[in-house]
Amino acid sequence: MVPHLTTALTGPLLDLERHVLAATPAIERWFRSQWHEHEAPFYTSVDLRNSGFKLAPVDTNLFPGGFNNLNMDFVPLAVQAAMSAVEKICPDTQRLLLIPENHTRNIFYLQNVARLAAILRQTGLEVRIGSLIPDLEQPLPIDLGDGETLLLEPVIRRGARIGLDGYDPCAVLLNNDLSAGVPEILRDLEQRVLPPLRAGWHARRKSHHFAAYERVAADFSRLVDIDPWLINPYFSVCEKIDFQARQGQECLEEQVADLLRRIGEKYRENRIDAQPFVIVKADAGTYGMGIMTVKDATEVRELNRKQRNKMAVGKEGMQVSEVMIQEGVYTFESINEAVAEPVVYMIDHFVVGGFYRVHTGRGVDENLNAPGMHFVPLAFETPCCMPDRQANPDSTPNRFYTYGVVARLAMLAASLELEADAGGTA
């Protein structure tokens, strides 16, 4: 049921897991109190890295696009969690409009949309797919290649509501991350839009998320009596960057050098024999674009034209002008000798599954969200909210429970992040 997992497990991570397992009742009480005070995002996915001495989130997505990669055995968990989420939106909801990215050729992504719609329909909702493709005037059926067909229909606006021809939904669920901005048709709606428009990458910043995560990790670490660094990657930010014109280079070089120094101090403190590295990434955006691994600050100064061009542009051709420098976390997990990292999926505040992102052409210190990656469904032998406290911390249910805990911390940080940004404009 569980893919073969190879992990370098040196002392501190096992120690972290022991602390987590020993504090399970307190952890679950703490999470319950947090969700009384804060609203969970409708859905979230979190990329984790397990270095054997550290387990930390490196990215949190509020428009997850990999539901087709989840193990089918755990669809009932997703349906149950979706029921909880839907009840909070409109208790008497009957119709939901799902708006995906404007892809028509990315069949894997569209299979994700179909799986997500199927999960939502099992909650009792009528779900139809509304497309924002500019020139779409008629319903467009797309063959998904697995015997299924997805029907994309043009979105229509009537006053302060959107829907489809003959279809007026109670709420709108976005699976479109708004990288290029908020289309006019989505502005000032009276219907509930989830996630909120401010969660889109036109407004959201990864650095804001990890600042919120830093606070969450500090609170949690006091609860379970661990060093927050074991679950929290250091980071810093540089603004007013222009890679092609080499503007902001001094800031970037200084921040990289400072972060490498701080990581090195932690490595020495914990007797870790490894070379510190950082990941420089666009502060806004997704799809693994605009990312590079840096082990020495001089590498930033010596970027060639191809590297600068790669870093300068993100999704939808948006220019990168702000970057986050994030502590690099090695991944010492592998599947069939290929480097892997776990991605955990949540709906409402429940873990509903996950998968391994696997890349045969990347190293343990590189970004795996890149062309050539593939996915292996993560099958929980027991639900990851049910650890076996009598077993070795290295046992599969306990490893996955710990993954679920750290992923939920990132989800809580996303909730705080959205609350803090609520006063901003879309």
C-alpha cells in the first residue's frame, strides 16, 4: 500500500517525532482551539522536505491542482472534509461553480479538475465547470483520455452574480490562482468566492506566508518542547529586483550570504555534516518557475544570461521583481532511487491524502517541481490523524502523522496570512 520509502534518519528528526507523538492529545486540542479562532482555507496543499534532521514546509498552495494524484482509497476522507467545508459556506447550498485555470491541453491538470468536481458532487452538490477562457462562447467538451469528458462552459455575469447559461450557483470555488490578476468578471460579486480573491498570486506573497508560519511554528514548538528551527525554514526577502538589468543584485548577494551564515550556525549547533544552501524563488507565483539553488553568495553575482532570463519571468509571463531567499532543506527521501518529497493535501482543516513528487533528474538539494517530475500516490496505511503511539517513531503511520501535523501548521499559517491581508485590495 505504501511506496518504498528510504529516509536518512539521524537523531534529531526521530527526536522531533517522539516529541510530536508524546504530545498528540495536546496537539489535537491545540489545533481545535486554533480552528475555533481562525477559518481554515477551503483547500490547501503543502510541499514538505524531510532532511532526516529537519522536517519543514517549503511551499503552501491555496489553489491545489493535483487531486488526480491522490490515492482513490482516501476519496471518502476528501468527501467528508468537503462536506464540512461546504456546510460553512452555504448550509443549504445546492449549486457550486468551479472555475479552473485556462488550460485546454494540460490533460493532467484537467483530470485534477474532474477529480475535484467528483469529490464535491459526492457531498450532494450540483457542480459545473465555468471557464474564463476569453474567446470561449460555447460549451467545450474535453476528452480526458481515461474514458471521462470534462465540459467547460463560458462564465456569464448578471449584475453582481456569475453563473452559466441557466445556472445560478450559491458559491464559486476557484482552482485558478489568478497569477495574471483578477478578471473584471470576478470583482465585487455578492456570491461567496473561495479562496478569497486576495489569495491569488497577483496579491499573495510567499514571504508573508512564511512570516505567519514562523509565528505558528514558534507557538507549536513551545507546546511540544522543540527547537522551532527543526520545522521552520529561515527566509529573507529582496524587493525591486530586475535580473535582466542586474538591479538589486547587492541586496540578493547580502541576504544569501547572511542566510547561509545563519544556517551554518544551526548545522554546527546540531552537528550536521552537510553544506548549507538556499533557494532563491519568486515571492509570488507557482509552477516551480523562477527558482534556483545557491550554495555561495558569489553565485548570485555570476549568473549568466540564460539563468537571469529564467529567473526574470514567472507564470503567465509576469515579471519577477521580488524574491524570497529561503533556507534550503535537503530531501533524503527516495522512491526507486529517484529523489522524492511528500505533498500533503487538505480540505477544510482535515488531511485527506497526498503524494510523492518524484524527479529522476534532480538532486537532494534541488527544486523537484520541474519538468520531468512524476507523482506516486501516498497511501496512508492508517489515516494520518491516527498515529500508533506504541510503535517506533519511524513506523509508517507515525511518519505520516508527523507530516500531517507540519502540513496543518502551514495551513494554519495560511489562515493567519489571509486574515492579515483581509484589509488589502484584490
